[in-house]
Amino acid sequence: MAMKVEVVSTESIKPSSPTPSHHREFKFCLLDQLAPPFYVPAVLFYSAPDDKAVPNSASVTGNLKASLSQALSLFYPLGGRVKGNAAIDCNDDGALYLEAKAHFELSEVLSNPDINQLQQFLPFSPYTNSPNIEEQVIVGVQAAFFDCGSIGIGICISHKIADGASVSAFLNSWSEIAVNGVDGKANLKTPFLKASELFQPKDINFQMPSGVISREKLLTKRFRFDGESLVRLRARFVSATPTRVEAVTALIWKSAVEAARKRPDWNKTCPPSSAVTHVVNIRSRIRPQPLPENALGNLWQSIVAPLVEPIEKVELQDFAGILRKSIRAIDSEYLSVLQGENGLAKACESLMAARKLVAASAGEIELYRFSSWARFPFYEVDFGWGRPAWVCTTSVPMKNVVILMGTRCGDGIEAWITLAEHDMIEFERNDELLQFIAPSP
């Protein structure tokens, strides 16, 4: 029987204190202006405490709503509404809050998660555009209460103002307020809200696309790499040892390319070329003063790794080397240009490079898009019920997208991979990949 989540109430949660008039307009930074117009989704599942009574949903909901209201005052742009592609009207209209009932056990989700069922733990679909973006909430939350006393917190925050790091920062601040109040914990840090001063906005009248929604049948699957398998994987690289993210990206890229080259409709004498884009968090790379991880905004750049031609014999080491060289190019010099007069041209370089690859390929180049959340502290989000049992995202309606998530133990990576169905069938048979995939917990 399918797992059904039933919404029982819907309301708007406004900031606990009015936004001051001098903060009424919050300007997007340049990188916000170039962000896609969908939402960043995450779901956090909390197991019912073994040694305590089942949490009372009314008291939990009351605390969640009160602390959310206070968190919205701290992150005041999130309680407003988007104004075109220039700013947020911090009008305190508030966030959407849904309460739901999940009439089944959390163990059913954790033991064998159905990727297609997870989106019902979110307040709405994160990839469906509204005709009028200015009417959309910036934050949507859904609290789902399981029959067993477990709780799921699903959140969507507009990508026009938030990336994965921003979502993590907001959740951590919200949970700290829920447990300790606004003034009850010394490490509750005021978010950095001045990205527009570093990356000056430009006169951009066009709307960024949300991505290429595939017409092919897609499959999203989760592949787990535990700490032990990542140690073995990184040991496979004979020269410079890659990071965990670089190693997993190289393995997935290589395996996906090999899967694509097994399509029956490909010309065997001319199999597809491939390229990769990878999102790079730039907060720690800003010089002379790195930005805090709770800096709000789209503080990332997407690199495009050079094309891998089909005639080349490319080993795992080579894929990692290509990727590492591209990521290292996002350095202080690059970011200095990004903050200058030519910032728009610099920010659009990788976007235009990716578009040219797709446009020029006539379907003969496979472009894989990677984004890593592996280092974001989602598992530190504690509303008073302990750390999450599991943190996940949901399926993406775009082909060749890979999102890397952290694991509860801290040393593993979960790869959420969306491929065309025929490619996924071959991908999950890849012998080299299977050497490092860990069984589900």
C-alpha cells in the first residue's frame, strides 16, 4: 500500500517582529539574479524518542510555529515576496506552514525509501513555476507527524535567495531558537545579509531558465558510499588523492559515460562525448575575509570541466584530475573579477559554456550536473528531539543531475542520481561502481 501523507491544516507564519522600514527592500546580489526560479528542497526525519512519551503534536506545532516566526525575523528577507529579478519586498507576509499526518511508521521510509513518495513530505512541488513569481512565498514548511511519534520536517526555500548552504543555516538557526529561544544560546549567529555589497547587482531583465525539463522517462535513485568504501575509493587514485566529493564525482561521471555508450541507438563508431558542471561554494574562498557559512544568498559558482572525447581512453584518475583542475580555477583572482565591473560576464561564463556544449552537440554530448551538500550541517539541526535520523532531498525532473548529500555518521556520501531510464539500467550494473556502493542501513 502506498504511503499517504494527509495535510490537515495550512496557515501563514509571519515574522515575530516587523521588519524595520530601512530594511524593507532587500536587494539581490548578482548571483541571486542568475539563480534559477525554483525552490531548494530538503526533508529531515526525526525518530520518536525511545525513552520518552510520544511528542504531543499540538505542543510541538506551537513551538515550531513560534520559533519559525522568530527565525523569520532574524532572516527577515525570507518573510517577504520577490520583486521581479531585483529585490525582495520585506513586507512580512510570512512563510507557508502546513501540518500533516503520516498514517504509517517512519521505519517504512528509512528501511526502503520510495524516491517518488518523498515529495509529499514537502509543502509543495519545488520545481513547478507559478505564473506570477511575485505572489509566491519564499519559504514553505510542512511538519508531518507519524503514527509512531516520529516527525518529518520538509522545507522549500526560493532559489532566488537561497542555496543549499543557506537552507542549512536557516534550519540550524530555527532549531536553536526552538530549543533555547532567540537569546538563549551564545552561538546563535546573526546571518550575513550583505552579499549584494560584495557582488553588485546588474540590470538583468531576462529570467533565468529553471533547467531543461526532460521529456524522456527519468529515474532517480540513491547510491550510498559509506566511510569505508570512500577510503577504498580514494586509495584507487595513484597520484594526488582527491577529496571525497571529487572521488565520488569522478566515479559517477565515468560510470554514467560508460552507461550512455551502451545505448543501442548510439553510433558505435561515434559514441557520445561528455562534460560535467559542478557547483562550488565560494563562501570560504572569498578574500581577504571569507564569508560565514550562514551568509544568505546564492554564493556559488558552477564550473564546466573540459569535454571528454569518446575516442580517448580515460581512466578514473583522469576524470578526477579534470574535475580538480576546474574546481581549483575558482580562486581569489576569479572571485575578484566576479566582484568587479565585469562580474556579469564572468558569472555567465560557465552558464554560456554549458549552453554552447548542449546547443552544438545535436544530442552527441552528455552534460552531467553535480551539486554537493555533503559538508552542510543538516544533521546538526536539532529541534529538541535529537539529531535527524535521515536528511534527504527529492527527485529532480531534469536529466543527468546528481546531488551529493552527507550521511548521519558524517563520513559517508549519498548520491541522488537522475538519469534517463535506459541509462540508469546500465549505470547500476557497472562493475566498478558496484565495488564501492554500500548497502542500505
